[in-house]
Amino acid sequence: MRFVVDLEKVTVVLAEAGDVREVSVVVAAPAHASAASETTVHRLADVLAATNVGTLEQDGTAHLRADAVLFHAAGQVDDDWERRFREVCEDRPHGSVLAAPATVIWPSAS
């Protein structure tokens, strides 16, 4: 599953919800966004927090809130999906909310 983030429009959209094997956050815009830019990294952290989707860690990994993922996936997934998704979540809550680790993919890294 991919959460596609537009840093300019401050939008986060779930794509490929059924595939829980690979969880990622894909920065789609702006095209020049990069992990090397402190400004865009900070902006991604702000957008994830503002949309209540998750947090961005110091190591560049995103942690997606399980409740936010469940909300975004509603109506897009089969009956067994929630069990499979819970299996990819960390054993212990991240902060006070169960979270799924996600790789961040930047447009300039493609």
C-alpha cells in the first residue's frame, strides 16, 4: 500500500490499499522534493501530522497511524485485509497508537 503525498496541496491519498506487504509513503509533489532538503523533509512531517496519518522519524522512516490507515482503506479492501494489515503493524504501539512502519520514497530518488 502506498500513501501518496502532495506537499503543495497538503493531500494524502491511499493507493494500492490491498497490498500490505510493502507499506510506503510516496512524495508525489513537488517534483524537486528530496530527503536531502531539510525544508521538504520538515514539510512532509508537517503534512503527515496535519492530516493525522502519521509521523516522520529522524531516520527518515514514516510511522503510519493504524486508525488512519483503517479509515483510508474503508470500502477499498476485502474482509481479511484488516487482519493482514495488523500483522505488519509493530508489536507495540508507536507513542500511544499502533503504527505501521513505512518507507519514504522521494521523487528525486526515482
